[in-house]
Amino acid sequence: MTEDVARLIYERPECIGIAVGFKDLKPVHGDWIREMVFGDGDYTLMAHRGGYKSSCLAVAIALLMVFQPTDNIIFLRKADNDVTEMIGMVKKVLSLPVLDDICFLSHNCHLSIVKSAADNISTNLWTSPMGSPQLLGIGLKSSITGKHATIVITDDICNVTDRTSRAEREKTKLQYQELQNIRNPGGRIINLGTKWHKDDVFTLMDNIHVYDYKKTGLLSDEKIEKLRASMTAALFACNYELKIIADDDVIFTDPVEQGEMHIDAAYGGEDYTAMTIMRNAGGKHYVLGKMWQKAVDAVEPQIIDLYSRYLCGKVYCEDNADKGYLAKDLKNKGLRAVSYHESENKYMKIVTHLKGEWKNVVFVDGTDDEYIDQICDFNENADHDDAPDSLASMIRKKKNKDTDSGGYKSVFGGVY
């Protein structure tokens, strides 16, 4: 290989990507490809959605298979069926003339794929006495016992499930720690993905390089505004600003004493009991939110303790499911409980009352991360909506009170 060609591949590897069909690659993508192909030690790329991470990774893997043909690669994604897409992209890149030219300049032979399947590829440069493939793709949850690789690559092994489930985060971290056992001595681990939670698997990764949408400059202002308008603030922060909405800079320590309480009760199954204490001041809704994946009877002592600790006024309980049992029980225990019958469509209630007031919601110190996450991740097909339902009910009550003069009758029942 001539010195000029070698310099071009090292200094401008995005040109290889452009040559194989990824026309939108920029110099910033060359930086990513260079680190993956020619870097030393572990490398973690945390970049925003729509940043062409997968395109860069396909080019990088193909170049690694040509430049380091004695090093086998194991590629992992969250699930098995996510692996085949990347294997197919790499196979396509390897089949193009530009990679054959690079191979001939490097090894004085043409490049060919001698073995391929949905989850693996081997080229004619690979001569393993063990019979293992040059590139093997597997799902993170698959068994990796007995497997070894010089280069281990993870891509999006952390996703929205890790954001909403503590159990899933811990499982992902345990699976990631197992990768240390399959890396050969002197090998590398390369990670690509997006952080979803402050305590997710990225806490275990080394040499993290962060590229939000401002740093890459890949998205126009118009595109950013469209994306921002199409999702909740939390999802936009995760996907494009690479920030976690529940960080300390967005949870404040304002009091909720003498506020009012709402309980969205669960009565079994996988539903959550959500509790909201809200106090309004200065145009803001100060909110303490708690959530338990338990029936309301099991957490009633904690609810009563919070009611007393924060000197709450009324506590509101929907009577659709229990015919007013919870409110009566709380009244008997000294709480100012009010039952009401819910007639408004839940989805419409949440998007009408909560979304419109979202900018005025302030979560106070002590609010459960899961409570905030369930609200931020709410959509029409969400599996759980107890927290956003509870908070939307409280905001609706406040809005109804503000629009009436004197006493008023609301969906909460009664005239106050």
C-alpha cells in the first residue's frame, strides 16, 4: 500500500464510508471510524440518534477484518434478531470493490467472503485453526460461555427498557461484565450506544466520548425543533442531548407541605400504585411522586406516613374500581379522603392537562425515578400509565378550581 493511500485511510476514513455508499458521512464520522479501527484500548462512543453510528460501525468492522485479519470479532446487540441487520451491512461493505482494492494493496490478494450466515462472516484472510468465524454476531442475552474474541463490540445493548426497569439495568450490567471473560488478553472492547438512565451499563464503560447534536452539527435547527416537538422532554434529552432528565439539575428541593394528595390505586397484577402530592406556588406545580408495583393495601401505611409527614390536606381517590372503599378506609384512619368517579378518557386527560402544564412541573427531592420515568415515557400504547394519570388528575383539579369563582363542582365530586 502506498504511503498516500495509507494516510488517506487513516486521516479520512469517512471517505471509505462514502465510497461504499454512505454518502452522508462527515469528518466527525472519520474520527469515530479511526478510533474503532486504529485506536488502542477500550473505546466507548455515545452519540445521538440519527448520527450514522451504525454506518460508521459497518465500515469499521469491515476495515478491521482486512487490516487485522488474525483478530476475530464478536459483535453484540440487545437481542439476537437485532444482530442480523449489522452482519448484513458488513457483508455488503466487504463485497464492494473499494474493500477489494484495500485488501490487494495490503495483502497482495483479492478479498472474498468464504463463509457467511445470518450471524457470521469469514473472509479468505481468516485462517483460524479452531474453526470459529472471523466475525460472529450474538444477542447479549445469548450464552457466551466458551467464546473468545480479540475485539468485542457492543451496539445499543442499553435501550428504553433499561430506562424504565431497574431489573433490566442490573441484568444488562451483569451481562456486560461477562464480556470481560471472552476478551482475549490484550484485546479491546468497543461500545456504541445511547445512555438511558443515570445508573445504566454506561457506568461500567471506559474511555467514553460523548457527541450530542450540538457537537456533531449533523441536524438542522428545523429538524431539531421537529424532533423536540414529537416527543417528551425526557426522551429528547436522552436521544439527542445525551442527558438524563432525572439528573440532580432538574429535581429541586422545594417543599410540598400542605399540598394535596392523589392516589392511583392498584389492586393486583403488574399495575403500580402511584401517589402524588402537589402544592401550587408562583405558577409552578411542586410535585412529590411515589410509585410501588404493589396493591394499594400493601403500601397504605407508607401513604399514610407521607400524608402526615407533609401535612397534606385532601387526598383524592377514584372510586371506579373499588366503589369508594379506599376513600372510606382512609377516612376511618383520620385522613381527609375524597372519592370521585372518573369519566374522562385517560389518554385525553393526560395529554390535555399534563402535557400542557409540563413546563410548570417541578419534581421535588425524594420523588421516585420510576415515577418520573413513567411520566416521561408515556404514550398511547404505554404498558403502564399510573404516574401520569395521577399527576394529570391533580393538575386537572387545580385548573378546574382556577376557572371557577367561589365554590365549584368538578369531576372530583362535591362542591368545595
